[in-house]
Amino acid sequence: MLRKSRLRTRTKKRRWPITLLIFLGLAAIVAGVGFIYRQKVLGFINVWQETFSSQAVTAGGDIRGVIFDRNFKELAQTLERVSLYVRPREVVNLPDAAEQIEEILALPKSEVLTKLEHDSHLVWLRRDITQEDEELVAELNLPGFYFHRESARSYPEQEKASHLIGYSANDQGLAGVEHYYNRLLSNDRVRQEDQPTVDLAGMEQTQGRGHDLVLTLDMKIQTILEDYVTGIGKKKGDARIASLLIDIGNGKIIAGANYPSYNPNSVWQHDNELLEPLLLTPMVIPDTIRSFFREASLLQGGWEQATQVYPWSLVAGEMNFGRQIRLWDRLQLSTDIHVDFSGGKKKQTHVPQLVSCLPGMDCGAVPRMATPLKVLLGMSHLVNGGKKIQPHILDRVIEHGSQKEYYYDAFLQEKRGRHVLPSLVSQELLGLLRAQGEKAVLGTRVLTGETVSLAPDYSGGEYVRDQMALLVFSGMKPDLMLLIVSRQNTLEPSQQGGRGLSSLTENIDSILPSMVALQQISINIADVVEIQEGDEQNFKSRPGQQQGRAESLAAVLKEHTMLMPDLKGISLRKALRILQRTEHKIVVQGTGRIVSQSPKPGQKLVKGATINLFLKIDTEAKAGKPARLLD
């Protein structure tokens, strides 16, 4: 037997203390670095949990909350996805079972019988069955028939506002609001450090788990804007259209439509280009809009030099580039902006290289390119009195159980009432807008322009024609601004000043009065709007459509007609609340409480019909007050 080397044994004994010291040293270094950068480490852990917690959330039975519009219309909900399967070996009487299932699922008996006779351990009969079908099958209590249940995200409004609401998969938001508020919509508490724009009333985190979201969107206004944008898109053919309506006093997003849009219930059937938001795509700013920003910088410069505002037409032509650049930063025209309806992935956009616009003009340091959203935000700051706003779609967060509400507050960490430029400068800019902009209904002013640019790619690039229209509801104090943008990859002869440029706003007068009226109604009745309980239902692969069995005549009539409710003796607010989910024109005469109505109570209302409400005139009401038309 060989003897062990004493030298080798001593070497091993000497190595383990050195290894231990090295290990302890490294541990001390890691602990020290972790202590110094503990906030960043905790943040990294939170991000890791947020990103990779979908499996744990699903396993724990947590459900994403409901997303409502400002009138508590459900925009996103989590439903139970029920599928029916069978174990053929457990079925007692195959022909009898096939006959009973045939009547419920509207499947041919031969097809059902073929599946039941299949020599397999498990056979799927119908995926995503309705709540009614589930109840009927359960009443049969057939041996060998089972239900498979899982949670699925459903979007009842389908394509409407889909680029803002976004979509989710496997209980993880991937785009839009769904992505931005992953933590809010999971069964976790909301922490102030994670969501500084949500006012938690001095608390570090919410008390309860599970949250619903109430958005600033109004689906009635959204429907009007969707129809208008769709009409533009059909005329333009291969163009992509995007629009956004914003309250320039507080930054609330009221509506936003895209054409073509996508259905978040079947998002994987659409191309990636269709899912990308055009509002966040860099474009060349038309010269008509750039010149307005240039005039704004001259007015701002005149105020800074003499602390007073001269009429815009008398301002000297000197331009200070440093002063201009600071102004663009304050307007967020040249800085990054973070909004709560953006997707999780940064869009890889090729910046246009070659620009062909109107004859060149000296616009100073005005940025040549920006996303349409930045242009909208910058223009809002210029005409809203100089008040700083942050575009947002979240209105408030509601806790499950306690129903406590926590409101959005963009300036929680900033000084309230902060201005980006003096109100006097903003007033002068309104005068400039009234002089330069095209006139539309309700005193609206319109700025339009188009550009042609070359977007480079691996094949050399392609020319695109971009059009942009900004509409300011320009009274003494403007409240709303509408942005409409268009992009066409097919390069046609220049149509500046012709039908192509005006097509974005050629029929705009037909929708502006309705949107303004609905906005005013929503402001007045906001305090009486409450959550309404929805009917229990299963997930459907095509929301709004029955699978298998044809709809009955009664169901069709119920969808297209309703009975006129008795509104006599109640206030206008309560009446509008009752009628808010109907699609009718409402004409109101007088003030006070309702004394008569047309149609009469109990009569059928056809979709699009006119409802006349007559109110008792108050003593303080002015005689001969004109009727108000509410869409």
C-alpha cells in the first residue's frame, strides 16, 4: 500500500483557511455594496418580481382588476374561461349523450358521436362555452362530461380604444394601460414609491389588496371619434390614422382612436405594425405648426427681456437659441415623456432623413421632428394659460372590498400651479391662433400641415407622407384639443392645399358639437355615476356573439330596441344617468324637474331615436331658453 504524501496533505490543510478568508472577503464586499446601494437593490428586486411573477400570481388564484371608463363602463375584465371535455370510457350511453349534447351545443349528432366513440383518454367537445350552455350541460349530469376552468382577460369593447387600453396574456399586461399598471391590477398593494402619481393620502401604501382602475376615457365620445377616424381611413386607403382628444386644463385623455385598429381579444392574429402606436412614432413637424412654436418663443423672449408682452405682430425678430431650447424643454417638445398608456417595449423607429415640405423658413431652434403626442402636449401648454400638465389616462384606483378611491395626482412631488410660460404670453398666443388658424364650428381653430420624408431601412428606405391637424376649442378659455395624424407609405403627387390635406378635417363640424356636449354632461353628472353590477358570464372568444346556437328573435329585438322609462318627477341628472347607456339623441327644454316626456313611458325606443324631455321652468330661469341637444 502506497503511503500518502505528507507534503500534499499539508498543502490541502493550508488551502481551506485561505479559501474561507477569500469567501468571507467577497461576502463582506457584496454586503457593503448592497448596503450602500440598498435602494437600487430593492428596486431591482421589485422589478424582477413584477416581471416574472405571472406564474405565481396565476397559481395563487389572483385576478387582475376591472378597468372602467369614467362612466364605469367595463373596458377590461377577467372572466372564467370554461371548456367542455369528455372521457369516452366513462360515458354510459353514447347515442343518448350525443343526442342531448347536440341540442345544447348545436353540433351535429354524428360529429358528437364520432368524438364520443374515439378511443382516447380525453376528447375536447367545445372550447369557451357560454354561461348558459354551461348551466344546461351541468343540469344533465352526464357521466364522463367535465368542465375545464381557467381565467382569461376579456375586452367587451373590442377594437375601441385598444391602442390606449392595451392587452394582456398569462395575467401580465403587455401594452397600454394593461402594461403600465401591472402592479396595480395584480392582487398586490399599491406603494407610493412605485406609483408617485397616485395620491395615497399620506400613506406609504394602500391598505387592501386588489385594485380596479377608473380611466379618464369616455366611451360615448370615443365612439364618435372612432367612427370619424374610420371614415377618414376608408377614404385614404392604405393610410394609418391616429387621434387623441385631451382636456388641456388637466391633461386627461378623453378619447383616442386609431385606424386600422386591432381586437385585443385576438391580438396575436394582427401584425406588429398594426399594434404600434402612431402617436408615439417620430414625425417631421409641419412648417405651419413649427412657425407657431417659433412665434411663441419670440413672445416668451420679449416677456423675459421686458417683463411684459407686446402684441405678437410687433415682436422684434431677434431669436435667442439658448432661450428657445429652454422653452422646448419646458414644453416637453424635445424631452422624453412618460405616459401611462404606453407599451412595454420601445419601438424601433427609423428617424426620417430627407424632408420635403413647404418652401424653407427660418424656424430657429424649433425641433424638426417629434412624436405627435409631444406636439399635442407642447401646443396644450401654449394655449392653456401656460399651465403645466401631464397627459394621463388614469383617473383613480379603487381598492377591492373597502372601495376606497385614490386619485391621480401628477404634481404630488412638485409645486402645484407650476407654469411653463406666463399666462399673458399664452393669451397673446390665443390671439395668434385665432388669426392664423382655420375656423371651425364652436369657435374652434385648426392648424394643419403635411410633410414628405424618407424613412431609411435595410432596403434603402421608403417615402412616407405625414399629415397633422391640431384643433383647439378656442373660446376665451379653451378646454379641449384634438390631434389627428395620418401616415401613408404610398407616395402620391403633392396635395398641399388640396383635397388630401383637408381630408383630416373636412367633416369635423359634424362631430365637434356632440363631443363638447357630452363632455359638459360628464362634468356635471360625475358625482352621481356609480359602478353597476354586470351579469355573470363566461369568457367568449368573440365577445358579443353567441357560439353554436343561433340568437332568438327576442334576443335580437332586445339588442336593437328598449322601452322608454318613466322619467316624470325626477331631476335631469338622474334622467341622464338612466339614459347614459342608450344611443339616442336627447333634447332638453327648460330647467328643474321633468314634467313630461316624449316618447311616453313603455314605448319602444329604436336605436338612434330622439328623446324629448320637458322640465318645469324655475323662477330664476330665463324666459325662452333654447333647447339643448345632447347626443
